[in-house]
Amino acid sequence: MASNRGEFSSSLGFIMAAAGSAIGLGNIWGFPTQTAQNGGAAFVLMYLILAFLVGYPLLMAEFVIGRHTRSNPVGAYQKMKGGKNFVPAGFIGILTSSLILSFYSIIAGTMMAHFVEPIFRLLGANAIADWCISNDPIRNITFTTIFFLLTISIITGGVKSGIEKWSSRLMPALLVMLIMLTIYVLTLNGAGEGVKIYLLPDFKKAFTGELLLGALGQSFFSLSLGVGTMLVYGSYISNKENLPRLGILVTLADVGIAFLAGLMIIPAIYVAANAGTQIFDEGGNLISGPNLVFQVLPEVFKIMGGLGIPAAIIFFLLMSVAALTSSISMLEVPVAYMVDAGKASRKTATWVIGGIFWIVGLIIAFGGDAILNMVVSLTTQYSQPLLGLVICVFIGWVAHRNTIIEEIKKGSPDIENTFFMKTWPFFVKFISPLLILIVFLKQFF
Ligand code: PHE
């Protein structure tokens, strides 16, 4: 049975796919944005701490459940002892992953539009170029649809010749582009000021509820946790693989890329300031979100002169690629459920589910910012941390300890007395759920 589901062909292939899922708009847009909003380095620090204390243990929990059951979130809870009561959480995870796909594709579509804009301009097609960066609803529909079609076409290819193949091609390209841009931005006038803000923490801000919640949400979103993505990818890992090691590599890649993206974007904001652009909003906060990406950064590209056009093309291509290797992982969750439950072939499941959430995406796009913000906060601020909590409770308190240890031992027989085995069980049982709960409840007080 398991062999029909597909399996990643090597550790590298898996790392590319899982890092591809983790590294996305959350790293390259969300992380720098949140850092800017929360006073720089203090946020960076809390994010790093939470990514390792909560994110990594949870990532491991998802890998273990996934590989042990070789199933999707619903099937996994159905198969494991004591999991029956958790099945609804499995369904909520699948729904959340699909909803994230819907709004993510709108933003990714906008990135693609900004990627092709300078190309059309170079070709002299100025009218089309203007349209690409306009607010025309047809523009949104067009690019969201193209992005959905790309996502669907990769997922119909399956685990090896879809997910693994494309992640392995796109992720190295992403890394090269990001490093090139970061180095270049750091040589521009004014970048130094941004580096300072980014790296020197203002500890007064480190423990505010808002910052902590932002940092926790960021680590969940960035590592694709709670909604079953990593569980499903874990279900395609071969028994030979060493799960704790894979988990650490994926976490390091994710955190590393977020850090690098911040090191490019925060200094870029100060490069724009140096050239006279307004970089603070009315509230006195550093500009962030869409204004940052679609207003401040284009100013920076202008300052770059002749190199501005290639830099803009590379930047928005980078964003689009990062988004695509993440969106495929979101679609894979409901598709795996349909296929595992015998409800449809991979191809049919992909087109049907892709089609449904494409329509949901268009509805969100037309609903305007209020609807978009509601879906974003429902899925990422509430659903993801709460589902993460449920997974900790299941693995830490309900599932049989031996089952879990045996699963981890499959690919790492010598794990018994390692640092990992001495700490991880304690973390998933106490530390991670407690931290999630504290940070989550803090927002209500
Ligand atoms: N990790 C992705 C990002 O940082 C987003 C994501 C969330 C992917 C949930 C899958 C599931 O952009």
C-alpha cells in the first residue's frame, strides 16, 4: 500500500521539498515585515528561540506521525491508538491548509505580476506592463489563476516527479538569487543603518505580548506547522532516514533563509530612506507589508540605476519561486487525504480540490482586505497554533511512547542516549504546549 503513495528518493530530495514548503512568502515577506513592525532585533531573537523550542519539536512530531502511519492528518489519527477523538483536528488541518493556499495564491499572483512587469517594459509593451502592476481585478484573477495552474500541474506529477523534482530545481536557484541580492543591497549607501536596527536588540520590546504572538505565529507559519503539511511530507520519507537530523536541517534552512531575507530587506528600507523615501508610517512605525514590498522596494530598485531592472526581476522571481514550492505543499495535504481515502485518483483529486480553492481564492480576492485579513488571522493566528497544541497533546500524552521511539529508531538505531532523546519527549510533552498556550492566551489579556 505504502509504495503506491510515493516516497522521496533521497534525503536531499526530501530536504529540498520540506525546506521548499517551509521557505516561502512567510520568510521573505512575513519575517522582515514582522521584524520591521516589532522593533528589529528583539523580534529576530524571540523568533529564533521559539522556532527551536516550539517549532522544531513540533516538526519532529509531525514527521514521526506521518512516517509511522504513512497517511494524511485524518488517516493518521484514525490509524494510531487513541487517535479517534483527534480526527476532527485532522479535518480542520486539511481545511486550514487549503484556505492558506487560497489567500497565499493571491499574494503569490501579485508577485508574479511584478516579476513579468519589467520584462514587458523591456520589450516595449508598456501598456501591458502598467496593467501588471495596476489594481485591476482582472489582473488579480489572471495571475492568481496562473499561479494555481502551476501549483496543480506540479502536484499532479506526484511525490517524486512533481514535488521532489521541482523543489530540487527551484530551491538552489532561490538561494543563489537571495545571496546575490543581499550582498548587493549591503553595498548600497544607507544599508549600514538598517543592519544595526536588524541586529541590535531593543530588549524593552522583547517580551510584549504582541511581539511574542507575532514571533510564535511566524515560526508556525514559516515551518508550515499544525496543518498537516509536514505530516504528509513525513509520510513519504523512507524508513532508512534519520528523522531528527532531517528535522534540524529543515529548521536551520528555514530560519537561515528568513534571517538572510531580513538582512536584505531591512537594510534596503534604509537605503531608500537615505535617498529621501519616507520609511515610517503615520504611527511612526517602520513601513511594512504591501507598502514595503510594492512601494519602498521599487524605490530601491530605482536607486540601483542600470542594475535596478535585473534586481527587480530577480527579487520578484525569487518571491514567486519561494511561493510555489510552498503552495504545492499546501495542496498536497487535501490531495493526500482524497487519495489515501480512496475517494479519487491523484489527478482528479488535484484538479477538483485545486479548482474549489481557486474559486475560494477569487472570492477572497474580491471580498477585499477585510475578508483577506479575517482568513489570514483565522488560519495563521488561531488555527495553526491550536492545531499545533493538539499535536503536542496527542504525541506527548496520548500516543504510546514506545510506538514513537520505535518509529524514530528505524532510521537512527543509536538514538537512545542522545541529546535529542533526552530532551525532545520532555519538550513535546511540557515545554512546547505550555509556550504555545501562554503566548496564545496572552493576546486576550
Ligand atoms: N511555510 C510557508 C511560508 O513560509 C507557508 C506555509 C504555511 C506552507 C502552512 C504550508 C503550510 O511561506
